[in-house]
Amino acid sequence: SAPTLMVPGRVAERHPALVRRLHQLGAELAVHGYEHVDLQAYAPQQAAAQLLRAAAVFRAQGIPVDGFRCPYLGCGDALIEALPPGSFRYSSNVAINWSLRVERRFPNCRGAASAVCKTLGRFYRALPGQEAPSTPRERAGLLEIPASVPDDLQLVDGLGLDTSELAEMWIDILEEVHRRGELFTVLFHAE
């Protein structure tokens, strides 16, 4: 199956040939804000305007967009309620945290106390994987598809894992999620 790539509207505006090519290759493109900013810092109507502006950029290029993920997963219920009905079909802004698996697998890594991990952890506000099911659910009229963390930034920049360790960690999480019959949605930064 093809990946879903979360792309800021400004990037789609500046690089239309690239996003059209990704779409032609079969990737689903979804909104990642217009600017890559924390939308929780904005009033809900302003944050919604960012998402709608980005969607308009894609649609003007003939690229359909059905979903969105806010930068830093900064999406509260007030933002979703501020969106016009039918503007998106799904959201992917709830995070499920699998950090305990990281600590068991790589006990000698730099540790979850790194500044990168702490900062992103505050932004993501993830639900603990041992308590929260990693399953899609309805959220204010949208399908909410949970994202799994730690993400690549936390694992590589924060914990110092190399590429093979990153893959090993994600495979370990995937196996746990699969064992539970749930969904593993990788949170990965393509840049």
C-alpha cells in the first residue's frame, strides 16, 4: 500500500511539481498545517484557517486531501469543532506512546531524559501504550487515526539510535501492536 505523507501547505505551494509527482506515484497527501507551527498557540478559528488554507493549496493543484495532522500533534477538540463540517474525513493527532518498549530494548541509549524527547513529549501529549488502545475512533465527526510515538526525531535525535536500531525499535513496536490486533501508524519526518 502507498504511504500517506503529511505536507505543509506552504511546501505544496513552493514545490507544486514535487507534490504532484508524489501524488502521481500513488502517495496520499494530507494536510500538515499551512505553516509548520504549533496550532495550539492559535485561537481555534485561526488554527482551522491554517488547515483550510493548506487544503485549498492542494485542491488548486488537483490533489484531493481527506485528512490532516497538525504540526506537533497540536490539535484540540476546539480546533476540530471550528472546522466546517465535511472539510476533512480524518485526523491523525492522538499519539500512543510506546517508550517503555524503547527502554527495555535499548537500556544503554541516551535516555528519555534528553531535551528532544522531553520537548516533543510535551507537544505530543501521548497516551500510554500499555493503557490506551491504538485503534481508530470517531472524534467530533472525524475518523481519528492514532499515531505511534516515539517518532524518528525522538529515537534518532533524542536517544541517539542509528538507522538499524530505529528500524529494530519500530519492528519491535509493530510486533507488539500486531499481537494486540491494533494499528501501528509510524510518525516519520520525511525531510
